Amino acid sequence: FDEKLSILSGVTAGEGTPAPEWKATFETALSEAPANPPPGGYGREGTEPIDESTAATFDPSRNFDPEAAIREASLYALGSSIRKETNANRRADLETVLWREVKEATTEKAQTMLLEAIGNSGSGDYYPYVKEEFASASVPVRAKAVAAVRFLAPELAKPILDQAKGDPAASVRKTAAWSAKFQTAAQE
């Protein structure tokens, strides 16, 4: 467990050089956690509604799964690592891991987690997947697809942001305004 975090922190923080086996260990950690989270998300049975006043607090009665939480955080960090990696070979290795995860996502929760990681990556290579997910009937998936364009080149992000501004779901429209702020800041 500590070794996995140590390797991951070296990859994500860009501090030093991770151990040579970082990729194998990272892939093993991802493969050991379930690829598709339960319907209610990790740490929840999926049967009780979320109480927004306590949602951000740790509650051991929610059957918190630390391995699953590490998987989720690792995916987000993976996306950020892709965006920050300057070594082309390491970046390609990281992208291979994320592409594998994209291919395995079958639940709404898995799709939203991946869209978050893709958004963190800022890579236009994932644009076809983002565009496909933006057409989803699921409001949370559409919203995450809109969030995923925040670091993309303006010519890729603009069509999705423009369309999202007219989406029937308020959360998608709100996400479009949020993502547009990143686009504006990047152009300044």
C-alpha cells in the first residue's frame, strides 16, 4: 500500500524519479480495484440518499473502501500526470493506461471518473470519447464530458461548450460556464 502511494506520488508530483517498476505497480493497483464502481459510488451501498450536510465527512458506517478510493484518486492523478509529463515515452505509457480504463468503463460512475481523469489530462487525443459521452442520456455523464474540455484546445472545446450552454439540464449549463472560465484564462 505505502509502496503504491510512494510510486504514485513520485509520478504525480514530478519529484525525483519513480522506481523503474512504477508502471507495473500502478497498473496492478488499478487492476486490483473494481473497474466499475457500485451504483452509489465507492463507500456506499447505493441504497440511501446522500445527505449533503454530511457527504464530505468520513463515515465508517458507509463501508468505505480504501482500495476503491485509491483507484479513483489514482485515475484523477493519472490524468494530471499525463498533462504535466514532458517525457514522450512516459506520457505514452500513462496514456496507454488511461485508454485501457476508457475501454473498460461500463457504468455511469466509471464513465464520470474517467471523464474527470481525461479532463485533468488536457489531451485532445480523448476528444472522440468526450464527444461521444457528451451525447449521453445521463446528465452526470454529460456534465463531466463538458468539464473534460476545460484544458482542451479552444477549437475542440468550443463546439461542446456552445452546445452545452443550451442543454436542458441546469448542471450541464453550469458546468459549461465553469469550463469556459478555464478556456478564457488559457487565452489570456
